[in-house]
Amino acid sequence: MFHEFQVGFYGTKTEPGEDVPSTTTSWRRDKLGQFNIDRDRRRIVVEDNQRYNLRYDFTGQLTRRNLFKAGFVLQRMNNLNWDYNRSSATNATLKIMAGNSEPGKRYAVNRLAAYVDEKLEFQGLVLHAGLRFDSFWGGPERTLSGFMKALPGWRTYKAWRTGRVPLAKTRPMTSLSPRIGLSHPITDRSTVRYSYGVYYKPPQFSLLWLEPWTTSDAENHPELDDVWFDLNWIGGGQWRLDGGYQNPGGLPNTAEFEVTGEWNFISDFVMELSTYYRRTERVGSGGVHRFQDPVQTLTYVGHRGPNARLETKGIEVGFTKAFSHNFSFRVGLDVSWALFNWSGGSQLQVWTYPDSNYIASSKYFTVDANDEIVRLTDEEIRAIGHRANEVIRKKQQEGTTFVGAWGTNRIDAIRPWYEYPGLSESEKQEMQNLWFADVWRQVDAFRGQPPTTNASFQFLWSTPMDWGPGGDVGGAKILGGIQANVVWRLDNGQQFQITLPGTSVQTARNRPIFVRTDLNFQKSFRIGTTTPTFYAEVFNLFNTFYDASSGSNYVRWGLKKPTPNDTNYLKYGDSNFRRGGTPRYVNAGVRIGF
């Protein structure tokens, strides 16, 4: 039996430094007046992230055919993040974490992961069974519902700092992930493997809690670091609390099933054939909170939420030579069919309606030019409350409705907000006198996408220290102590959506093929008890870039450049902004082992 215990700390820190410009200057042009060049920009990024780890693993051979593993990882993250960006003389943006009403305030997040895994062998049959538990809790407070930022009096940073906006604690998120695998020999040279697993992944902190604020009046606030100025919430950052990841099963999760056949047809050579199916639920996508204001009619605010799913089905063929005679290689070809959509019950929008009791409460108000609260008069309360109730009665009479082309969107019947699944008792109380209707996508989007094809070749050459002719040089022969690894990949290009020319049919096409090669080479020596290793790594050896060409001209004619009569192309030539990817990168150094 083996026990392993680890305690660790990891931290990163970013500070603005002393050379941050005092202001942001206007763009400057080059001598020909064609391109923008560098300018002074006031941006202050502060990050101080600390992570404490506690880990324990147990491995025990319970019987000759039974191997058992178990363990846990406990993490506590204590973070500080804020980003102030003065993009121009008049515009500025502040990004902070929700609930942290001022820069410099930390937030703590805890995570626990525990697992058990058992391996059983019986007459060549190997069974793996495991279960993983994940729990995620803590973090800053956040707005109770995204629609609240659509209200005029709750949209400003001042309202946030003065406590006008009601906040809620982020509830713990937990998940159980079962995994099972079976390896079954068919003959002495062939094996079939089956595997199934469910995997959960917490969303990024920035997507859970990031709040972006902006102003176009930065010129009148020279001391912007004080952030006591008119900032407005711009949306697009926070995942929904209501109906989002806070509900049971709300985390992004992937279910995967795979069957693989292996045939060792001769010596070290193995043929592989795999088929797999993956389904990822609650993929992050955009959405809208809509507040049916009786006065302003409609107010929208954007959000990101778990509104989509991703399905992948594929076949993979592989040809492998196991390591022998100092080298090994593998050739693989993968063909997959993916569907990314907002369909089959995926939530697009949440529409919120206040009733007359909400209008009469202290939660509904207007604001003046100085963002100060202006209460409604008794006459306004009666008139606006009457309008609000009329809207709700109409929606109740309509029930479930279908809108959009071919009834693609379903609008559920209106219900009280306190009936929304997953809300705590305090949250239900806060949502009294509010009604909601969910909008769902009814039909699958983007069916019939072209398959994605990926090919790869991996080659490894490795020699022991005493291999090859000649005498020793630094404790190793000239050709000894060498390891070289080459990885070559081919992708059939990223997909893009397009409406076929001359039709209203929306479909997907692939961009041009992309090829990339990475190389790693290292040579080791032995000097006494010391082993120095000189290495060089080259990523993207041939400095290739993927081509982002898309559009009707590419689909119809294969045209990657602008059209010959394009005005900018005739004046400046091909800017080639379509290229993307990481350029060649070389990393070299020495590692010393003792």
C-alpha cells in the first residue's frame, strides 16, 4: 500500500508599475497616413491570485487481481482582480468581480475533489470503475438576477457601491461523475475496449463573477482611479444566477462513450479503430434578460449563460509501432461530425414582468440626472401599476406561444418568479411581485455541418547513453543520450456559417486546410552523478498560419484574397489580415539532473 500527501502554494501577482501613462492620447498615423501606430494608453491591471493545495492519494493492491485507488484535493483560492482601461480621452472601462464594490477587495473560493477507482482483472478481462465528487463554493456576492441591471436606477456603478442593488450569495455547486471501462480480449492479439464517463467542469471565475462597467464621460473625471464617477453596466460578463449554473446539474458536463478495437497483427505494429460519441450540455453562449417596464416598454441587458450544447460523433483510425529498436511512431486519422446549437430545450431569454405591488414597492423608482432616486407619486403608482397588471393578464391569457420562422422559439406561459427552480427562500422573497416567462429554442440549428477531418503523425527516436559507434564524450557516445520527437498535424480548417448565395439556406463550410509541425530535440551527458541535458524545442517549425478566409466568394470561387476590384486592395495591396495562429517559437536551454 502507498500513501502520498502533498501541501502546496501557488501565487501570481501583477501590478501596474510606475510607467503607466497619466492619460490616453489619440491615435497617431504613420508618415503616409495609412496605419495607426503606438500611443500612450492609461491602463491599470491589478491581480494577486493565491492558491493553497492539500492533496492525499492512496493506492492499495487489495488482492492479486484487485487494485484500489482513492484520494482528494482541497483547494482554497484567495484572489484580487480588477482592470481599469482608459481606451480614449472620453471612454473608460472598469472590470471587477461581482459583489466587490471597490477595487482592492479580495474574494475567496473553495474547491474539493474526491475520487475512488477500482481495477479488477479476471482471465484477461479488465474492469475499471470509478466515481468522482466535485464541490465548488464561496466567491463574491452577485446580483440576484441579470434583469435587475436593466432597471434604470440599478444600472450604475454608484447604485452598486451604495448598496442599492440586491445581492445574493453564490450557492455551492456539486457534481458526481461516474466512469467505467472494460477491456475484453478477443484473441491473443486483439482486444476490444469500452469506456463511458461523465465529466463536469466549473465555469471560469471571470464568467461567473466579472462585472464590466463603462463611461463615455471620462474626460470630466481626471482622477479616474477613484472610480467615483458615472459608470454604467455594459453586460456580457456574468453568467445567470437564476436558472443557470446554480441549479442542480447546471454545470457544463460532457458524457462520452467510446469503443476501441486493437489488433496486434505483427511484431510491434498495432492497428486501432475507434468510434465515439460525446455530448456536452450547458455550453456557454449569449442570451438576453428582458425587463417589461410599464413605462419604457422594453429594456434589454445581455448576459452569458449555459444556453447551448455540443454533440460530436466520430471515427478514428490509428496505426502504431510500439517503441523498439530506439523508435516508435503513430499515424492517426480522425473524422468527426459536430453539431453546435441552441436547440432542444435550450434557454435563449428570460422575460420579467412587474405587477402593481412591485410598482408600489420601494424597489421601483426612477433616477434624476445625478443618479439620485426619484420616488413615484401616488398617481404615478396607480397608473403604472394598472398598466403592469394589464400586461400580466394578457400574457396569462395567451399561455404558451410560438414565435419566429416556423415557430422556432417557444415562449412559456407566465409564472411568478418565486416558482423559478433553484431559488433559495431569501431569493424567493426578494423576487416577490415579479413574473417571468422563459424563451426556448424549439428546433435544432445548423444541422448538416460538414465533417471535420484531422490527421496526425508522431515520431519518437530515443537512444541510451552507450548507443552508437565511437568513444564517450561527456559520459555518453556521440549518438547516445539523444531523444527527438516530431509531431505533425493537419486540420481541415475552422468552420464558419454562411447563407448560400441566391438562397435563404444557412449552412456551414470549412476554411482552408491548416498544417503544423512541432519538433523537440535533446542530448544528454553524464558527468559523475550529474546529468546535463541540452534541448531545443521548435513550435510551428515551418511558420505556417491558418487561413480565415470565408464568405460567398470563398465558397463559390475559392477566392482567398479580396476581389480584384476591391478599393483598398487596389490602393494598399493585400493586408492578409485573414491569417491567424501562433508564429514559430523556439525554446532552447539546459536541464541539470542530480
